[in-house]
Amino acid sequence: MTAVNPASVAGRLLSSCSPIIVANRAPLTLEEADPILGTPERLVKGSGGLVSAMSTLAQATKAIWVAAARDGADEALAARADENGHVALEDSGASYAISFVHPSKEAYHLYYNRISNPLLWFIHHYLWDLSREPVIDSRTEHAWRAGYVEVNRLFAQRVVEEARAAARPPLIFFQDYQLYLAPEMVRRELPSASLSHFIHVPWPNPAYWRILRSEVREAILTGLLANDVVGFHTHQDVRNFLVTCEDLLHTGVDFGQAMVYFAGRKVHVHAYPLGIDVAEMRAMAKAEKTQEWFDRFAQSRCEQIILRVDRTDLSKNIVRGFLAYERMLEAHYELHGKVQFIAYLQETRQNIDDYRSYLGSVLSAVARINRRFSSGGWMPIHLEIESNIHKAVSLYRQYDVLLVNPIYDGMNLVAKEGPVCNERDGVLVLSENAGAHEELGEFALTVNPFDVDQTAEALYLALAMEPAEKAARADRLRDVVERNDVSDWISAQLSDLAMLATPLHLWR
């Protein structure tokens, strides 16, 4: 795990403050024992960039982690709390102290399944078909008040309790779009606390926020501007946020200093591109279980492999990736039997109709393309839907082309994980709308994610690229990822907060 140098600005801040991480979900979930299969109870680390990044931050800062008890498994963990209300958990040598919030099932459903997902998620990723959706009505208003506002209130209440119980000034890290209102609620109770909010999704232009009622979008912006620092992955997201504050709140904005003047305070808005734990990822690549999967795939692999590793989210643009591959096969018969597209996918949000429908579209596209082109034992697309980190990393090691073509994405860590594990100088084909493009685009093949023909051409160019150019691009990709890993992401935020932290004798 990443360590923070105690002599650094960030280290000195941590030595004088009590960090609190606030995120919708805990870093670990409980997987119950299965007496039929004979599997024991175990803790499973959550998937996704947010959990990975915040787990690293939790280890670096020894923070209390405030999370929602989302279901029965979380409630079972919460029942193990000590006298301070903390649940101590350990996983692979990492230890966590979790403080659970307990919303009702109905409140959590409204907060998560009606407002956070899909409403806010769809806004952040420009996913709405505005001629048909969304329909904002009294049900939306009810979900906002009884769900989103209520759960944010419970989070804020727990954060304030944790902060007041701490011996040192609180240093509070809010995470993502589920918790936009909590910072203002905390600020009212703890006016001198140091608050930071990192948003892991792209920030759309202000016109798209007009989907929401004025009082809702203003509450979101007011909640965020209660922080001392608001962080994003890219400079484009920073600019979009500043313009949104100027256009929708009519507040003072300094674009040169990336600062918003609001309620007598200065709010700093910065880009902190999220990196990966390079050492941990490379250790995973060398793990025995990863090698076992590598050997299995190596025995039957095609001459060249195009790989994608994704969740089955609408924003990931999976179907257009298959259509581009189909166009490439149409234009280049000589590749038949020599290339295979491996799609390693993880189901997500199957309780939402649009996501179930999209998964059906993914399966249909694969079946149709395989029926059309399969011959002589060659299957052009190999699709697996499951979650196995060792298998995913084994595939990272052996791709020739890595396709990362989201419609819009906050960062997309696959674009960083793949290159540091790959052993074949694989080429990255990268959407210009992925947050990772700001750092990696110069050394990838850039595509417009909506342009299927352009993506098909990029896939072909990547497969046909000369070895010397492949090696040069792969070296530069690895260099960028290594120089900007997750420790830099943590240290940059802590260093900025150190400039703003309130001394111990003033914060209460």
C-alpha cells in the first residue's frame, strides 16, 4: 500500500488531523458462507476505481471510513461494531475502520436507484435521450426529498459525530455524486472543518444540468461549494464545473486561479488525475493464480488479441466496440482466423431496466457477429461475464490491442492498468472522451467513440503497427502511468488541503 512521507507537507497534515473518508459503499463486503457449495464466509473488496483509490487513501491516512449499510450483508458487518461504532475489517494485510450509516430500505432505494442511478449518473455521462427521457415529476421530487436528501442528512450526521469524537481537527474526504449535499450539512455544524470532495465521474456542461429543477441543481452546487477543495480527474472537468457555477449560480469565478467565490469563502477547484498502485498491479500480474489463467489462455490464443475489460455500463460503449470490430472483419478478410476479440465484462446495475436491456444488446451483438463470421473452429468474439481480478490481469498481460472507447468516462483505470501489465507492447485504442486521454492520448490511437468506422480503422492500424512503433508507444504509456500513480493523487490533494487546514485550537 502507498505510504505518505511523514516529513512532507501531506505527512505533517496527517499527523495533526483526524481523516474521515465518506463514500456510499464500504471498501469490503461480506459474502456469506454457502453450506451447499461448502464455501466459507469471506470479505470481498469492492470493484471499481473509487473503492480501489479510497482503499489506498484509507491505508495511507488511517482514516475512519463512513459508508452506508446498503443491504443485509452490510448490516451483518455493522452488527460487529465496537463501543465507538466502528467495525474493524482486514483484507490482505490492509485494515479498515468502518462507521456505518443506516438508512431505511425505502430511503436508500430512492437515493440510489431513483436519483443517484440513473438520474445523476445519466447526466454526468450525457446518457439521456432527451426527446423521451427523463420525465421529471412529483415522483422525482419525492425520491429527491425522501431519498437523496434524507440519506445525505444521515451521512452528514454520522460525519459530524465522528469529527466531534476525534481528538484532532477533522480532515473530511467526500466522494462522488451520491453525496453532493452532505458537505453543506457538515459545514453548518463544523464551520472550521477542512472538507474536500472528489468527483470520480465527468462533469457535463451547464446546459445539461438544466435537466434538473433549478432548486435541485442549485442544492447540488451549493453542497459542493461548502468544501474547501473540489477535485476532478481532468482540467476539462474543472472548466466545466467553473462555468456551471458561473452560469447556474451566478457566483464569482476566477478561471485563472480555478476558484469559486461563494458565501464569503474561496473554493479551490483542482484536477487530480487518479492513478493506480503500480507496484500492487504488477504484483497481481505475477501472482500464482494470475499465471494459472495466463497459461490457460495462452494454450488456445489466436495470433493476435483485441481486449476490453469493462462493466456492462451504458457509458462504456461496448456495442459500438463490437460493431467497429465487425467493420474491420468486413474490410480485412486476411485477419479471419488470426485475431480474436476477448470481452471480459462484469454485470452492473441489473436492477435498472436500461442496464438489463443494454446487457441484452451486448449479448445479441456478440451472437450475431459470431454467427456471421465463425468458421473452422475460429470464433471472432470470446465473451465472458464474471468478476475475477486474476483472470482480468492475465488478459492484460497478453493483449495486442486494448480497446477503451467509453462515451464519456471520469478516468477509466483499465487504460492505465493494462499497459503496466502487458508483455506484448500492446497498443491502446482510446476514446477522446475518457478522462485518461488527457494523460495518455499522445501515446494511444485516439478515436471518437461514436464513430464506428474510425474505431474500426484504429483497431486495424493497431494490429498492423510496426514492432518498433508499438514498443515506443508502450514504453511511453508505462512511463506516464508510473510517474503519476495513486500516491501522487493522494499527496497532491493532501498538500493542497494542508494550505487550508484550520489549526487545532480553532476548528471547534
